[in-house]
Amino acid sequence: MKLLYPAQRYQCIQCGKSCGEWRIWVEPELIPRLRQHPLALRLEVAGHPYLSRDEESGWSFLEYDSQRRCLFLQDEHLCGLHASSGWLSKPRACRQFPFFLVETPEGVQVGLSFRCSAVQQDLGVDWAEHQADLNQLIESGCYLRIGFEPAQFGLDSLPWSDYQDWERSWRLSLSERSLEQIFYRHLNPILPAPEFTRLLQGWTLSACQLLQIQLPAAQPQVHPHSRRYFEHVLERKYLWLGGDLLGRMALMLVGERLLWGALGAGRSWSEAFDLVEGQWLGHREDLGPIQAGLAQTLLQFQR
């Protein structure tokens, strides 16, 4: 299947960042091989359980040490499983990070997580070097298919071809305008801009309460780093990956304000990306009800 490579780049720089911050699910077929691995046997003898089981779901996860580091992580942030037995010896979640994969009518769109240090810095190699790994992931897994049917956009439906035209226009416009300015005419052709801004401010405050953070109010700006991030969020087809595009667009606008609020609070770009990508846009899976509520709010103003 044809791979659609992003404008962003990626090459692992062995920062170890993703090896201690998330619960890593271990697929059932890997567990017997993992238990026979010399590193796993060594941990077991030393009294360090390397797997935990969630009784409610029945899923198994990798365990961490007291510093929240994966027990298989070795010196220089190298994965012991990978180093000794190759890439396929790792859980699928480890092999797939930082890739997002989604099938479109044109091919499989390759996306990247901005939680990854290398992606944040746009460090990478020619995409041909990743092709074999990506093909293995695609052939051995199931991924979302988008664009084959129209998507819901408020009270209307949006064909894939029309969306592609919109996306191209939006991505070009990001060099001169904020996401808020770009999306405004699509989201609220009736609501005056000042009222729309106040609405977004209220949503952002609610998001801060949900995330249990305090950030100063900040207006979105045009900056190469934010442009590169939101351009890629669009490129990896974030808007198509959950229900109504109207609500997903609103979530992106809140994400833009969270980004600038984090910077206004003195956080670095890396910390700001970690917040927005890790806790709001890229790796959050429980925002469906919030997304639906935002869409309904916008629809009330359009009626």
C-alpha cells in the first residue's frame, strides 16, 4: 500500500522519553516470548516483576522501576529488548511510537507525535529508511480508514475531496494567520469575532481545569514552531479521527490557546508541545463527550 510521508522528519535520538511516561500495553501473542527472554528471566530472578495485569480488562502492561523507567531500559536510554533481540521483540506500542497511521483513499498517511523529542526538533533521515518498519506495522495491524465516506460537519456532510481542498488552503494560510483566524469563517459565520473569542476563552479555562493546570490567557500568534505543529496535526488527519469535524476543529483551537498559554507561563516549546500533544490533541482518548458538547454549542449559534 502506498505510504504518504509527512513534511516532518524523524530519527530516534535515544532520549528515552517515551520509555517511562505511559503504560505500555503488551499484546497477548508477545507475552510467551517475552517471558522466555533472558532479560525478563533476569528481572524475575532479581524479584522485579516486569508485567502487570489489569483484572478488569485482562490486559497486560510493562512495569516500571521507582523512577518511572521501563525495566527493560538500559544505559544510554537503549531498549534492552531491541538491542539484544531486534525491533520485533518489543511491544507493538513501543514499535509504533511516534507514528500515527491512517488509511485514506490515496494511501496510508504517516503522522508523527510531537511528544517525540526528535520530531519536536525536526531531526530525521530519508523516509525510505523507515519504510520496512512502517510496512511491517501496517501489514500486522488494523488502522482507521477515513475519507471513503463523507464526514459529519455540523448539520452537513463533507466529502473527502472538499476537505482536501480546505486542508490545503488552511495549511498554506498558517504561515500568515493563526488557526483561530483560519477556522473562524467555517465555525461561526454568524457569531461576531469578539463573542467567538470569549467563547474560546471559556473553553480554554475549562480545559485547564480538566488538565489541572493554571495558564495565563494568551492570544494565538503566528510563529514557525506553532505553524509547523498545527500544519502537521492537519496533515495527519486529526480532524477526521473522531465524530463531528466541527467539534474536532474546536478542540484544535483550544489546543492552540493552551500552547500559547503554556509559553506565556514561561514553559519551553518542548514543554508546551508535551502539554498540548500529550494531554490534549495527540494522545488523549476520552474527549469524545467534550468534543460533542463543543459541536453542539457552535450549532446553537448557527441556527
